[in-house]
Amino acid sequence: MKIISQIDPQISKRYLRRMKYKLNLLSEKFKDLISTTFYLTIEGYRNKEYVLKTVFNVKGAPLVVTSKGSSLDALIENNLKSAHRLLVKHKDY
């Protein structure tokens, strides 16, 4: 599976590594993933809110999961739980 990432330059690279690690774990479980693209951006000036958008390219239409939050650790975990749930629904048996 190919992983493409676009993150805001103000965000630490450790979140990029964590996200790639978690996506590799997902790709081992779901073999029908072709590629994954994720965008991690910051919204707001005083009250920073992070936005994580993950696009999974699978057979058929791409699956999109979007999450917002103030904590990056919780945001990544919630986004990947939602992605796992969505991929299980989409999985062809």
C-alpha cells in the first residue's frame, strides 16, 4: 500500500511517523487497500484545532474519514478507529 502524507509545517514529525505506523497496521489487516492519503492541518489562530482527513483508495469509490480535535494524539486514535469501522463495513467477504 502506498501512503501519501500532507501535513502542516508547524506540526511535529512524530505525528507523521505515528500515523504512518498505524496505517501500515491497518494495511496488514485489510489487503484491498490500494493507497492512502492523509492531510493534517491546523485551523484557528488562538484556539488551535487540528483537522485530520484520511482518504482510502479501495476498489470502487474512495472512502473518506474526517476528524477535528484539539489533541493530536486523541485525534489520530479517533480517526483510525472510525477508519477501521468503515473498512470493516466496506470489506468484501
